[in-house]
Amino acid sequence: MAHLIVWEFRPRPGREQEFEFAYGPRGEWASLFAKSEGYLGTELFRDPLDAHRYLTLDRWVSREAFETFRRVHSQEYEALDRRFEELTSHEAALGSYETAE
């Protein structure tokens, strides 16, 4: 089973490149997540019809693996979230999903 977390973002005008670096598969979020053995990777997508709309897909082996990561790394997670808050004008959790097998 795998667990997927989907977020929607709108970077602030002129901050798109910084956003893509920070939230992409080799960015600081992915580096923080990689401290957990249960992390499987992050993908960053830009909407082809709206260049200011992005989705991130964070993959974990299970919901429990993500929840354990959040407990263990809560201070680092919150600090990074505050630091990157200025990069976006909109951020919304779209949901968490499990494989349908």
C-alpha cells in the first residue's frame, strides 16, 4: 500500500523559480521528508492552462509512515513551513489518498 498527499499552490508573482526549487523533488521539502525511511518521493506539477497553479504529490509507504515523520520532525517541518510561507499566495491541502488495491 502507498499513501499520497496532494497540495495545491500558487507562488507569488516573480517567485516561481524559487518555489519550484524549494518544492520540487530535490528541494528542501523533499530533503526534509527524506529523513524518513517511509518517504518515497515528491513530484511537482505546473498546470499547463494556468502557469501560476502547481500541485505537489508526496508519496509515502503508508499514512502511518507520514504521521510518524510529522511527530519526529514536527519542529523542522513547522520551521520550513514558516520560512517558505512568503513564496506562496495560496496553499491548500487537496487530500490524502491510498492505493486502491
